[in-house]
Amino acid sequence: MSNAPLVLVDGSSYLYRAFHALPPLTTSKGMPTGAVKGVLNMLKSLRKQYPDSPFAVVFDAKGPTFRDELFAEYKSHRPPMPDELRVQIEPLHACVRALGLPLLCIEGVEADDVIGTLARQTADAGRDVVISTGDKDMAQLVCPHVTLVNTMTGSVYDIEGVEAKFGVGPELIIDYLALMGDKVDNIPGVPGVGEKTALGLLTGVGGGLDVLYASLDKVPELPIRGAKGLPAKLEEHREMAYLSYQLATIKTDVPLDLDAEKLHPGAPDNPALAELYRELEFKNWLDEVLRQEPAAGDLFAAAPQAAENRYETILDQERFDAWLEKLRKAELIAFDTETTSIDAQQAQVVGVSFAVEPGEAAYVPLAHSYMGVPAQLDRDAVLAALKPILEDPKKPKLGQHAKYDMNVLANASTPIALQGVAFDSMLESYVLDSTATRHDMDSLALKYLGHSTIHFEDIAGKGAKQLTFDQIAIEQAGPYAAEDADVTLRLHQTLWAKLQAIPSLAKVLTEIEMPLVPVLARIERNGALVDAKRLGEQSRELGEKLVELERQAFAIAGEEFNLGSPKQLGVILYEKLGLPVQAKTATGQPSTAEAVLADLADQDYELPKVLMQYRSLSKLKSTYTDKLPEQINPRTGRIHTSYHQAVAATGRLSSTDPNLQNIPIRTAEGRRIRQAFVAPPGYKLLSADYSQIELRIMAHLAKDEGLLDAFRHDRDVHRATAAEVFGVPLEDVTSDQRRSAKAINFGLIYGMSAFGLAKQIGVDRKQSQAYIDRYFARYPGVLAYMERTRAQAAEQGFVETLFGRRLYLPEIHSKNQAMRKAAERTAINAPMQGSAADIMKRAMVAVDSWLQESKLDARVILQVHDELVVEVREDLIEQVGERLRELMSGAAELDVPLIVEVGVGDNWDEAH
């Protein structure tokens, strides 16, 4: 017998605790998994701490126990187990078994009794026991050989620890619980006796229940509140006290045919774990399992392992010529570049890879540079040889995030205008189901092929010492790069088959997303000119304002403190200034989060107002005025943002480095940042912006005559809504009424509640509900659309845009009301937001096509929300503006006109 302690895990206790303590987590199909993940994390951590120990995970069995026979009300007031938790029990048990951990479930007794019995038997044999639990009842089992650990809080309780925590030793814990009762388990105890009284009684008489009841005459003299009345109370409830003692006592004599030494974990069942982790969408753990060869070798027929792959690294002209011939004959070429940087505007080509058949791929290294690197083919000669194939629009190509490769090749020493990109596996996955997974190659290979790819960190290392691709040995780089092309091809075969089964989605891919790829690549390469000097001045001014706001904050607080420290801020706000606590953090501290400060500022508290201003200006300074000048490309003198097609669930584009979607437009400081985006000499910036596009789509979808009429007659729709809701003639609508009507119009699109609307327009909830009711009475089509959409979403599990793009809503059937309501709000909003995104994408393709054909001196430099910004030579402004308006207005046929507002200026703010 080894000396390692026996580890006993109270699985039932942790299942409940993980469910209630951790944020809800669901799979893309809506299956709850948070509790499973929480318990497995804890088990994995515990196994690392006790690698040589016998180990058992103990759960309550179904059905009644002996305690239910003793006391019919035992645990009776507990609410039924939530459905979201119940469905996690079976997968958790399956995972525990697949991990090779012994799992115990004994009928007729609770997990506590099984743990108590094993602990006592093992301790009596002189062996140490560690019980992992969050249940205070277990403290009664602590003895020289038994210790409790709470893996969730890190607490450890030996005999001294129990005394320090509860005020009595382990030998009196049952008596303590018998007196005070236990609300969780419905152990009654003695009415009116709480923690302090129970502790005072036991320490006062120096013993347990028997000693206490033999010494009732001493109780009135004890220094306990209400001591004089306690003897009568204790006598009256003597029977209940002893029943509670029985209920609280953990059995240590359950007949178990178990030997602790036989509870050693077995080897994990990797194929079973992989199936479970795939179903539960535990991506990182699935990846770990798949990388443990040979156990995962035959998990998925769709994922040939490296040994079966025909990957080659090409270092001589003969092999390259052979591959050129393959590429010329191939029906579809999967293609990838390896580079020095993830910034497509600065990256240099290090090598290229191809695949034309699954499992067969090649890597051509071109610019690896390290000591002892073998001779490589000439980069420019290889690119020149590939150029006719890659530039042939009739030769179909496939990429994973092909826009990046498009830009890298356009900027290469031998520039290549990549054409004929027919498919992109990233976009195929995104169109198939935008929310099912992230759309990077590693995630997609795991999800759709059950294959764990070679990760970049595996060959390049991590952190500050991570190598760039040109520094990686060709022997390692070859299989990695070839696999990229091969996996891209295999992903395409899987995903395109799925898309073809849903023709509307195949159409979204081929008619919207794929044509947009070269358009976005061109906009990114065009870049935007910014005035670094103007930004520098603004940064300096913002710095001065921040110093002044800091002074104001110190004056209000009456002392200096760190405005960025939640701890110091909490002390000032709540302890020193006595402001009302709006919310608490997970650790129980009063919150200083932005939403809380905004609430306090709305209530007219001075310091939160100053802090909100400070945070807003500080963010502008650090994100934009300080950073934008650093992001100017030295080669072009411009800023080149990256647009992302496969991020926002609804189909909208997002941008990073810099994020241009988040520059505030309603504040003077935000508009000043837009003023730094300028036109070069001889040019102007032209902004074309869809007017109220989502409201127009709402009118089209809802077929509401009132809204349709307002838009068809080009009436101010917010003013028209105000006239209807407030019951006043159109000409008498005040600016405040129009503002409130605007909040109602947009609020209802986003599923805003009466409470949310009340807060936004500054009325009470009753009044805002009256406005909403009146709105729906005036626009019944909108209400009918919302109800119809909710019902469709619940029936189908998804909603669609006008062009057939789908947004799946796994939480639409959630038993958690908040999650279900959020899914319903998304269901109502997504068709509008998604349709607006589709219309903008179609417009961008049309505008780009016209600009390429016309060869006019004009280029799209920015796309933000519902706006395109074009840099135009001054003498072409009228011509370009008119055509832009026509093309954008014609991007969709709606029951109402699509209006495009065009503005011109020397900078973006002027043009908008």
C-alpha cells in the first residue's frame, strides 16, 4: 500500500456549486455545459495535486435515502433541480468515467455517507484521507488522518482549521448542526437557536447534546442573549434536536465492498473523451486529447494522421516544375502563404503551400533565414512562375482567410493580383453558422474534421522569444505549411457540401461574401490619410483636460487617489462619500464598473460624473489620438485598418488596428478624431450614408402601412412616430418629443423593455409602457412582425435576413428566462441588422466593380456602419457622388425607398 492519501471528491456538492457560481455556458446547439466544465476543471486540478493517490468521485444516487424515512420533510423544501443542471449530470458522469476516475453512486445513502464510510475505514487503517468538498457537514469527519479541502476556494481544514472556522472541534459539529439546523437540507434544529446561540450553548456546558440536556439548569447563567428562556425552549424541542442530530450525522458504516487501494484511476479512454469533448464543445481539451498519439489515431476517419499524408517540401526546380504542372491541371487549388507578420500590409512572403487532393500537399520555402539554412528556390522566380496561375480568374482557388494572402501577394516584390478565389473555408464556416465556433483553422479542423492541427506555437514557441516564420527550420515549417493547405481543402469539401444542402446559404456565400473579399482587400490596401500633427495637438489638449478632471476628482473626494484603482475608488465612493451601492462584484465588494458609475452619474452625484468624463477622454486618448500616428504605415504614409467578415454574428463587418467602428460621433472630441482623416491635395472625401436603413428594413419586413406610408412620402419618421404616440399634429411635435420617438423607434428594434425605455427618455416605467402600447396600437404590423418572428425562431431555431443569411439561436428554448429573452430580442433585431449588413456588402461590390471598370480617380478608403467614405479627385465629385447614390440605393428592392445621403469635405467629419 502506498502512502499517498486517499482522495474522495464530493461530486454532488461541486456540481451544484459550479452551476450556481460560474457563468452559464452552452454549446452552439444550446446545451448547457458550464457545471460540467467547472467540475472537470476542479477534478483535473486535484489529480495534478495528488497524482499517486487512490481517487473516487462520489455522487448522490437517484431515489430516497434512510433520512427521508426518518423525517418526511428532509430536503423537501429544496426547489426541484433546474433542467439546465439536470441535463449536465449524465455527460459529467460519462466524462469522469472516460478520464479513468472511479465513480461511486450508492443507492439508499447520500454521497456524504459513502465518503464518511470510506474515510473512516481508511483513517482507521492509519492512512491519510483528503475529502474535497464545499459542504460544512463534512467537518464532522475531520480527525488526525482526515482533512477537508475546498478546491473552489482553496480552503484547507484540519482539526485546528475546523475549530477556527466553526468555534467547535469536529467532535461537536453534529451537535452544532442539530441545534442550529441546516436550511439547505431542511434539518429543523431548535427554533430560535442560530449559529451564535448554538456555539454559546456547546462551549458554555463543555459538551454535546447529552451534556447540554443534562445541564439545562446551568443555561440561564450562560452569557448568551435570551439565556433565561432557553431551557424551556430546549426542553420543548428536545425530540426535534435529537432527530436533527440523526439527520445531520454522516454514516460511517455503509456496507461497501470496496478497498481504497483498488480505487486507483485507470488510463483515460481517449476516443470516448474526444467524442464527449466534441459534443460538449470543449475545444482546448479536445485538442489535448487528439494530440496524444497513438490513442487518438483512429478517432475520425475524416482526419488522416501525418503518417498517411503525402506532404513534401520543395527545394529543387524539378519538383517545383512537377507541382506547377499539377496546379495547371487541378480543378481547384488550395493555396496559402507563410509570411513574416500578421500585418498583411507589412508582411514579406517566406514561402507558399498548395494542395490539390486531400492528404497531398507541398510547401515551397523561399526566404527562410537562419544559420545553416539549406538552399531555397529564388523567391521572385517562383512568384513569377506562379503569377499566370494565380492571376487567372478562370482557375478556381481556395483559401482560409484568403483576403490576407491577396494583400500579401499584391504587396510582394513580384506583385501578384490574386484572382479566381472561388471559396474561403473561413467564410464557408461563417455563413453555415456564424455562432457555432470561431472560424480560425485550428477551431474549424477540430470541429468539422476532428483533427488537431500543428499549432504555430508548436514550431515557433511562445511569448517574447517567439520566432517569426523565416526563422523556423524548414524541416518543421514544411509539414506545418503543407498541412495548412491540405486542411483548407478538406474543410472546403466538408463545409461546401453542408452549404449546398441549404441553397439560400450557398447563395449568401457565392453572391455576397466571396465577391466582397477582393473589394475589402482593395479598401485595406488603399488606406486612409491621417493628419498626425492634428492628432498630436488633440492628444496634448486631452492630456490637459485629464489633468484638470483629476484635480476636480481630488477636490470632490477631499484627497488624492488613483482614479484607475477600483479598490481606492470603492473606498472613496462608498466609505468616504457614502454613495448608495448599486451592485457588487463577484467577491462581494461594491462595484465601480462603468455601468454603475453611469447610474450614479444619472442620479446627479458629482464624482461619478467627473469619473465618467475622465474615463471617456482617457480611452479616446489611448485608443486613438496617441495610437493612430503610430499606426501610419511607413511605406504608404497611410493607416490601413483590417476588416473582418467572420466575426459579428449578424453579418456586419468589424475592423481592427485601428477599430474605426468605435470612434464616437456624438461628442465633439470624437468628431475631432474624424477631422484628422483627411483628403490629399487636389482631392475631397465623399461620404455616402444609408439613411435609417434598419427602420426602413423594419417597415419592409413588418408590412406596416403606417411606417410604409411615412417612408414612401419621405416624412421624418421620428416626427411621424412622435405625432402618433403623443397624439399631436405633425407640425406641433417638439424636439423633445421627436427625441423620445427616436428612442422608441430604435429601442423597439433592439427589443428594449419598458424599463429600459423609461431610463433612456427620463419617464417612469408606467409612462414608457403607455408609449409602447400606443406605438403598437398605431403600428400593429410591427407588433405582428415581432410576435411572428419570435414564434418562427422558437420553431426553427434560427432567423433569416432578406437574402437568406441565417442566425442560429441556441438559447431560444433555454429554461433560463434571461437567456431566452435575450435570444428573442436577437431574433427580432438580427433580420434587420443582418439585412442592412447584406445590403451594404452588395453595395460595396457594385461600387467597387464600377470604380474598377470606369478607371476614375476615386477609391473607397473606409466602411463604417452604414457609411462608405470615398477619396475623389475634386473635378469628379459630382459624377462619383451621383453614381454612388444610384448604386447604393439599388443594392436591394424594398417596399420603401433606400435613401443615401452624400456629403463632401476636406476631412471625414466635414463629409459626414
